[in-house]
Amino acid sequence: MVAPRLASHKGSKSLDNLVRESEAVRVHLATLTIVHDRFPTRAAYPFHLPLFQQTTTVPVDAPVTLFVGENGSGKSTLLTAIARRADIHIWENRERSRSHCNPHAECLCDCLDLRWTAGPKPGSFFSAENFRHFAELVDAWAASDPGLFGYFGGGSLTEKSHGQCNMAFFGSRYGVEGLYLLDEPESALSPRRQMELRDIIGRAASHGQAQFIVATHSPILLSLPGARILSFDGASVQPVAFEDTDHLRFYRDFFASLARTRRAAPAG
């Protein structure tokens, strides 16, 4: 099977050129500052993480910024805090009970300062964990307004697979001006669909109306040309080149080792 190409659709500008052009596009969110004096504690998550204690400014002034890091590094926590600080609604199922509640877990937003280029912008927060709840709400609303499905590719979102449901949302939502925050959107997506999402993000950002901040583990999304990658694996948030990410290095080493093993295996 021939692997799908990373280039754009035939007959249109390449994705590489579109994203390079977008580098000169005005972004909505120019500066993100973590104000340490507002920390309610330094003994509980997320405030006990050295990364938050030692990072003051997070450079998000790019059309596409990608957060990368190990599980528990704080990237999803910061993304959620940005949404709350920007007054972007987070669709959550609050009916689920928790055996333990950290009273400081949702306080990071109060410790952020956001500087906008031309005033706050609307947007959306996507989390694979919570999106199913949103899809169920859309179905409920569409019972009295069937035309609502037209905003999501037509038809019920809950009647699609998780991956199809997510792609229907991505394809319909990101043509609208705004700040878009995505938490591990590659969840439930095949590699081919991840490439489609990469294409959607790159093209939407190149038009100058949509700005994206994405927390991801996907090397496919991390390969988006022109995107700024920020690593959460050090003592502070730091820019990193795609070629230097641990995620790419891990996959590259894994497939190289697998190829050596298969070549060394006896035939038959």
C-alpha cells in the first residue's frame, strides 16, 4: 500500500507554502504570561510542577502552536486554563462524580494574563474526553431544530464513529474566525484522518482568521510546516524543532529496530 502524501490537494497551493504565508498573518492571542504571585499554593497540582514555577512567558504568538510532552507534564492543564481565562466554554459532563477533588485543579486560569492583538476573540475548546457529551447535546437540540445538523456535516454526530464524529466537527468549525484550543485531537483518528486534520488546521490558519493551540502526542500533527512546537518535558516550557522531539525520535528508533529485527529473522 502506498502511504498517503503529506502535500496538499492537487491543483491547490501546497500546505507548506500556505503555512509559511500564515507566519505573517496577525494572530489573535499574542502573549501568555504565568503570574507566579497568584499561585494559591506550591504544594498541589498543578502548581507544584517545576515547569509552571519556572515558566513566565509561553510564546503563543504563532498561527499554530503545538504543546508536546509526556503524560502529566501539564500541557492539557495549561490548555484548559487558557480556555477558561479566554472565556471559551468547555463542554463538560459535570454529573460524573469523583472520589477525590483537588480544590486547586481549576485555579491555574486565575494565574494567567492574556494579551490580545485586537481584543478577545471567540473560539472553541475540543477535548476527545468531553466531545461525546457535546455530540449528545447537539442531538438533543436538533430534535426541535433539525437544521442544526447542517453545521456539522449533516446527520447525527452520535450515529457516526468517534473518529467520523470528530472529523465532522473539525471540518465544519474551523472555517470560522476564532481561537481554537484542541486537547489531543488525534484520539480516535486513524493516521490518514490525522493527516486530514493536519491539513484542515494548516489551511484554516493560513487564511488569517483562525489561531490554533494544540496539545498532542501525534508526530503527524507535530510535522505541520511552520507550526511552533513547545516542549513541556523540561524545567520550563521551551521551543523545540520537530526533528528534535522525543515523539519523532521514539517512532524513528522503533521502526528502525523493527526493520533490523525482521531482516535478521530466519526466512519461513
